[in-house]
Amino acid sequence: MSDIKKNVGHDIEARPGAWDFESISGHFDDHIQQSIPLYEENLSLILEYSDFFTGAGGLIYDLGASTGRFLGELAARNKHKKDLTFVGFDQVSEMTEYARDQHREDERIRFVHGDVLGEEFQPDLQMISSLYTMQFIHPKNRQTLFDKIYKSLNWGGAFFLTEKVRSADARFQDYQTTVYNEYKLKAGFSADEVLGKQSSLKGVMEPFSDQANRDMLKRAGFEDVTTIFKWLCFETFLAVK
């Protein structure tokens, strides 16, 4: 593995095949907003849909909470529901501390530092979200986590899954990669930053296709699954138990 770090934008540097989320919390939200098309619109849409699943007295999990932005906005949207509890999980300690600091004023929110694969989930959860996170879980462990999510939800509970998805056909994947790279260049990243980020994600991020994600959801037990957002290589699924 090369020891040469490359700039991937927003003063973030990473080595080839060695992307991680340490020491980037202060730049993270800006980086993903610029990197991911319609990022704000997708989050807003999930918040709108969440109204169907945030009844009083419930427990809500966010897996891969990073800076806690989504969980904070979800809690603010439900500020009148004092008996709701919001729990964010992240395995990066620095990111968890940042999230705690950013959202310490709302006692309903807490952040847990730990690997979601090893955490024991509470039963009868109303809602679980995993936004741009599952793609970083090793493929051999992904189905286990899907199974765990399904079992932890109450009947009628929701799982919101946002992922970068691959095309099922190699030709369409080539089209998709080219258009996405062009998007990032137009968004203000340099060619070196785009290539540096792509190189850093080798062996770290493993997106699945739309169908592969749906297959895992079905194997976990979800029968009711729909797509609520799709733009090029990013897709949000809503699965209801």
C-alpha cells in the first residue's frame, strides 16, 4: 500500500485503499454535500416520510450517524414529542464525540461509539436509518446486519436505506461512473481530488446493485420495499416490516 496521501477535497487526505473517517468530522458535512448529488433533497425526503413512523414513546436508531446531522434534524422535526428517544451509532470515536458536542442540548438524543455488528439492538424499534453506511460494511457481514435490523423493528416499523448502487450491466456502469465523475468536476472538485478519492475507496467501499440490496432485504424478512429516491448511482429504499 502506498504511503503517499492524496488530497480528496476539503483538506481531507487519504492513502490509496485506506479511506477512513478519522479526524474529518469538521469537514465531513461539507464534503458529502459537495460529493453526493441531491444530498439535501434526499435527507429532506426521508424526513418527510419519517412522519409515518415517529409515534409517541418510540425508539429510533441511526446506523453510521457520523456528525449526527440527520438524527439532529429528525429530533428537531419531532421536538414536541418529548418521549421519543434517538440513538446514533458510529464506530469512529472522534466522529461520535463531535456528534455529542453538536447535539448535547437535546436530552432525547444520544450517540454510541461502537461497531453496529457487535451492538445489541433493543426490540420494538419504530424506525432505523442507514444513510450511505451499509456500503462500508464488509459484504460477508451485511446480510447479518440486515437480519438484525428486521428482527429489531416492531410490526409496521421502517428501515430507511440509502446506498450508492452499482448498475447490473457493465456498459451502464461505465456510463454511470463517467457521468458521476463529471458531476463531481462540475461541483468543484479537481481531477486529482476525484481520482484520489476513488483510489482511497478501493477495498473499503463495496456498493451492491439495486437488486442485490432488495434481495438482502427480502432474505431478512422484508416483503414491502419501495424506492423513494434515485439519482444516478444513489438510491434510497424504504422497507416496512
